[in-house]
Amino acid sequence: MALVITACGQTAPATDLELMAGFEAQIFAEGFVGPTQMIVAANGDLIIAELNGAENDATGRIIRVDHTNVTDRTVLQEGLDKPTGLAVVGDRLWIMERQRLSVTDLVPGAEREIVVEELPFNGRSQGTLSVTEDGRLLYNTSGAKRGAERVAGSGMIFAIDDAAYGGRTPTVIARGFKHAYATLEAPDGQLWSVEMTDGTFDGERGSDELVPLSPGDDAGWPQCVDDNRPVVQYGGTAAMCALSPRSHALFDPGATPTSFVIAPWDPDQFVVALWLSGRVVTVPRTATVGQPHEPKLFIGGITSPQHLVVEDDRVLVSDHETGAIYAITAE
């Protein structure tokens, strides 16, 4: 088996990853327990949220990993209830847990301010956090319904303006998602989101999606799924679903897209992590003509690819199951 060099300077066996031609993988760091979102701090350190136990143990924490030595790790926050999201805006650290959003400082043990709590959710979790170029914090509430009706406040994407300097009031950006687990603002200002449809509609499972967003959009769930397919059992019609954004790409039912980035080696490509499928795929950013894009396999062999983050010219990929982080670069 081939050897690679880890970030801390030791050799380690290369994992049996299936990589798209022209790319190579290294083990960046290991030993995390259920890592969820990770971000790169201004000085290059990696900040990681992890469950640090079983899903419902409420033992989650935020760790800062020294970029000069990945074995040097500092716990910033602990005792968190399923932290799935984090973001740094200015010098403030935002954290998304199971049903609450809080903000704190980037120092160990700093007091957390609860900004929003008792968020509606799907019974398991919310999603990740992202930050726009102008400093807006984006988060979602996972979708819940009673019959054909959405639970109030669920299935929405929100923004908090001026998150670095005291912004605390969320405004609705878009609605009608089962689970918009990850969002992204492209350099041209276009907003994007994934959608975990998760369910059976008119006897057929719905596909997961990647969709472009505009403020005020309604993605249509549960009356519309897939690429604007009307769901008759919930009162969906073709006219209703035509008002929802078209799917840019479709993924297999249950694929579970948990993260996506724009590839640092090709600004016209998205890289998307599909958690349950155990695959990382690429999708062109160019607009579709007719049918949604079909994803192409980029990485296979990661048990549960959870989160992606761009660090200089490479993409870091975390494996939620094994606690490893891989660095992917173009050859």
C-alpha cells in the first residue's frame, strides 16, 4: 500500500480511496469523534465542531486545531447538544446546536449568548452555518410537517445581518425545504442550497437536490419535490411547482448532501459531500439546459463524508464515522 505524509510530518498508509483521475489524497488529521462542520480561521487554524459522543449525548464541543501542528488542539466550547454548525464572523464564533443558535468569543470557555432557541426541527438536527461576503450569517431550520402543512418556522433559510457587530434579528431568505442542510454564496453573489428531501411522495421516494436561490423563493416542499414534481397527496400542482426554483442537480434518494464548496482548482465546479452514499461528487456550476446536471464521482471510499472546506489550493474532507480528515489536491 502506498504511503502519504500527514500534516504532522509522519508517514501513514494511504486509505483505499477511489479518486477522480488527476487528484491525490493525504491524511490531514485523525482522532476526532463525530466531526460535523469545520472552518478555516483567519490565521489558518482549523476550527471543528464534533459530537464527541453519541448523537443524543449532548457532549458536543468546538475544537481549535493549530495549523502548524494538528496534534495541538484546544477546546473552545463543550457540553453542546449536537452541534452541526459553526461560523466565525469578525472575531465572534457562532454555533448551531439541535434547537438553538448562539454566539461567543474565540477563547476557551467564553460565555455563550443564546440568540435563537427552541427552533423547529425535524426531530434530529439543524444544519451548518455559512457567511456571505457582506457578513450575513445564514442558517436553516429543518422541515417538519403535520399532514400537508409545514410546522410554523420550519423548513426555512434565515439570515442575520451584521453578525460581526451585534446583529441578532433573523430575516427569512427562503422557505419550503425539508432540510437545506448547507448553503453557499458564490463569488457572483448567487446563493445556493442543498435539499435533503427524505421521504416518500405519491408512493415514490424524493431525490435530494442542489438548487440556486433568490430571496423570497419557496422550494415547495412537501407539495413539490425532485425537479418541481407535484405531489398530489399533499395538494401539489404543476402550476404551484413551476414557481419553485429548478433543481440544478439531482442526487439519489437518501444521498444526504451535507456540504458543498466551489473547487479551488476549477471555479466552474461544485464539490458535494453525500453523507449516506459515502461519496463525494462534482457538479458543474454552469446553468442546466433542460434536465438537471448529473453528478460525477470525485471520491469514493470515505465512510461518511460530512463536511468540505477549502484551504488554499486543496479541499479538506471530514469522515464523520472514522474521525479522519483528508486533504485532496490536484496533481
